[in-house]
Amino acid sequence: MAREKPEAAAEAEATPELSYREQLDFLNPIAQPLASRKLTRKLLKCIRKATKHKQIRRGVKEVQKFINKGEKGITVLAGDTLPIDVYCHIPIMCEDRSLPYAYVPSKTDLGIAAGSKRPTCVIMIKPHEEYQEAYDECLEEVSALPLPL
């Protein structure tokens, strides 16, 4: 049993991660506005920082609840979530409340950035003074993305 664990870890490390370009093949038709490769990296980095300070909301139910309560932040959605019906109402809620949102290609990357082994389809990053500069930079770029019609 003790020998199986290192082998499994080595096997997990050996599996190649999909590149940004390869992840785009698995996107949903509603994944607009999609973050660029550079913005995706910035958003995931900001999520990691927010996770350290416990300033994220993760999962559809939790994000939906706090959007309804009027909490402010950047909403990041995974573009490869199926079925779409699970979270297709979140962008509409964000638009109604003038909250910025963007899609990133992978729910697995989103989950890992949030410090979880499980993939997650939506995360809200709340502002905090410890990572305010990174947050403001992401907020500016996400707000500049064109909204879908």
C-alpha cells in the first residue's frame, strides 16, 4: 500500500496538462467574454491570493446567494462546465447588478487555484487590502472585456 501512493503521485505528475489553446476546444457556446491567456493567469493568481485570506466565494449556490445579497467582487466562471443549465443564470445576475465577470477555459484550473482538488465552475473574488493591486488590475481588464449581446 505504501508503494502505491508514490506511483500514483508520479502518474498524476506525468499526465500532461492541457495548454490554453487545447482547453479552448472544450468551451461552451455561452463562454463570453472569455479571458485571454494572460488575463486567465492573472485571475488565477488573484484567486490564489484571495484564497489565502479567505476572500472567495466558491460554487454556484454560494456565489448566487452573495450576488443576491449585494456583495461586490469579480465573478470568474469556467467555460468547460456541462450541462450549461447549472450556471447559465449567473452572468445575467452579474449584468443586472453591474458586477464584472469573465470566463476562463478550465474548471479544473479554477478549482486548483482555489486550493481544492475538486473542479469548480464559478468563483467570486472579493476585494481585500492585502492583494488590492492585483485585484484592481484584474478588475480593470475584466471590465474592459466586451459583453455578449
